[in-house]
Amino acid sequence: MHIPFCDSKCFYCAFNSYTTMFHLKENYMKALYLELKTSLEKYQPTIETLFIGGGTPSTILAKHFAPIFDLIQPYLLENAEITTEANPNSATLQWQKEMYDLGVNRISFGVQSFDDDKLKFLGRAHNGQKAIQAVNIAYKIGFKNINCDLIYGVANDTLKSVKKDIDIMTSLPINHISAYSLTLEEGTKFFDQKRVKIDDEELSVQLFEYLETKGFKQYEISNFALSNEARSQHNLGYWKYKEYLGIGAGAVGCINNKRYYATSEIDQFISAPNTYEIENLSEEDIKTERILLGLRSVVGFEKSLLNEDEFERAKELIENGQLVLKNEQFFALNYLLADEIALYVIN
């Protein structure tokens, strides 16, 4: 479920978000409700997870989410994982408590760093102290599952500076970390500014190893959890190639081997919330995506997906120590090489 409103636009962000459309918030939430209602009636799904992302969901008053939670209640699996993203600046005690009372049981903070100079460089609106405060509020309210995002590979980053961020992060009452290497996306302020990013694969390796020493085990290229129970079930759903609804402007869904895309324009979405572009996925598309997604995570992929030639190439990679075959499932031993491994096997 996509909330496309932000107080400010981060310099690296390519997500569908707007800082000048706040007057459309209420009408947007009404259109979101209508789209969701139509989808629920059409597909009659069992909802295992809900992820409210953005943009910045914490820019929307909790009362505007209340009708949506009433609507999904009959479809929710018992103990369904319900996550909301939040910005440390706008995730106030009141907002977090009201979202918790609605049924949100997992919260993900866009922390990125605790270094105020780095946060300014990235275009973030909060400071390090505000992030610490927001996480502690969530824990006191009762959130058991709390994630913090971390960005590394930014100009002036060193192993020492990133370790300092990790030390602060892991001292907080959280059980999940999403660590992303800075990418320069088209349409962002950082695009074409090579100086803002450092390409250092060794930094990634050392960072991953350091997170492991802190008890955060990697289960996907960018995700680390204190326990199996702390893993994001929503993320795992994508990697297992489960079907999902996409609700909101710019959201993407995938049902019955069809991927559908809603308009990213807020005003167009409000006018016609059930209008989509449809992409039909071929068997080859699905196979490729299952392998690519599986190798980036603990999910892996089924041996049965491969033809004879592909299986021979996969066996070569087993001998080279890059793949492992367990219980008819292939797994990558180094997630950083997952894409290269997948392309070698299937091309």
C-alpha cells in the first residue's frame, strides 16, 4: 500500500513521492479505500502481510487509515504481519500509538545514519537524536518488531563510520536492519553525481560480517534479522514469488501471472483508482524472476526449474563453491554474487 506524500525529498530517492500535494491527502485516502475495496471483492484474498510504504506513511493521520483497517479485517490471517514505514520526524508518540492500536505490529524507520552531517548530505529531514527517540517510543508503545534502514557507500563513508552507525543502531531495541548501498537513480538529485557514491565491495563484505558479530544474520542481500522470527514475512513473500496486491498511486501488484501498474500521478489516481497497465508474464519471465529473487535470499529456487544445460552450469558453480544444493533447492553462498550466478546459469 503506497503513500506518496513526503515532507521533503531525499536526494537519492526515486520512489513515487511528492512534497507539494498535501492538499490531496484526504481525497487520496478515499481513492485508496475504493481501490482496495474493489480488489478485495474481486480476489477474495487471505492477507498474510500488509506493508504500508512510501513516500512517508507517517505524514498521514492515523484516523485516515482507520477505514482501511476496518475493510481488511475479514481478510486478515490471524497474526498477520502488518508493517508501516515511518520517518523519525513525523512518527510522533501519538501517531505511533494510534497506528499500533489499529493493528500495526511492525514498524520500519528510515534512519539511514545517526551522523547529522551525513543525514544533511543525503537530504534527510531528521537528525540522529530524533531517530533514536522515535525507535525508543515504538518500543515503549509495545512494538516487538522494529526495523531500521541504513545507507552506506556514501561519499566519506569508512568502515569505522559505518560501524559507528551500526553500534548505535544495535544498541536500540530493534530486531531487524535493512542495509542498502547507495544507488544513483535516474530522476534523483544525486543522479550523474558520481562523487556522492563510493563503490567498495569490500566495505559491503566487512559491514555484513560486522552485523553478524552483532547477532544480525543476513537472510537476503540487504536484510538482517536477530532471529528467524524477526525476518520480514512481507519481503519473504516476494522472494517466494507469492501473489500480491498493489494499492495506491505507483503501486505494482502481481496476480495470476499478470503484473499490473497503477498510475503514479496522484490526481489521476484519485479520479480513476482502478485503472492499470497490465503486463502478461511468460513462463520464461516467471522462471527468471524466481531464480533471481531466490538466489538473493535464503529462499533459493527449485532444481526442477532448470533444464539439462542449466543444471550442468549450476553443477559447475557447486564445484566452484558458489552454489549449494540442499533438498532439491539451490542456494547462493554469497548474495552479493546472486545476480551474476543467476545470469550464468540461465543464459
